[in-house]
Amino acid sequence: MPVINMATTAWKQSGGQIHTADINFAPRSTFVIASLTGTIGEGTQFAGIVSVRSRPQIDGQEVTETFGGWEQWRSSVFRQRMSSVTVGVATGKDQAAKAVFTRYEF
């Protein structure tokens, strides 16, 4: 199965916050990877996949899967007919983090 499209999303943030972003696209077999590429400060910083939306059956309804709180976010997910992914970064007080999210469509 050849890769037909690849896209990345990246951002930096600081301070005690959880920031998420929804990325919507045409339904395709899709693999998403979350990477925390840099951190500053003590404590835990986290980047991951918050949820995905896909259509398990070709003629069925879309289903949203949510993976819980930031400590349970996934680092990678593959779904057939995925149409949306929500990614997130969590930082604590006096912390900064940079994350990159890469999407491969087949």
C-alpha cells in the first residue's frame, strides 16, 4: 500500500495548559504519529493523539474514539477510513514543549 499523502503539524507552548487541535481530511487509511521533540523545565510534558474519527464500515456511520486524559493519549494510531484526528500537548507550570504530529495517508 503506497503512501499517497503526508502532512505534519507542529507547535510550541509553555505554561500550565493542555492545548488540542482538530485536523480534518478526506476519509482514507491513515497512520498518525505524535512526537515530543523538545522540552524545557522540570516535570512532565506530553504530546499525543487525543481522539480519532473513522468509518469502520464503508457504508456505516463515523465513529469517534477518545483515548482519555493526557496521560493516556496514544503515540500512534492507524485506522482505515479515518477522517479526523485530534492531537494535543500538555505542559505544566514553568515548562515549555514542542511537538510534531505526522499523518501518512494510504
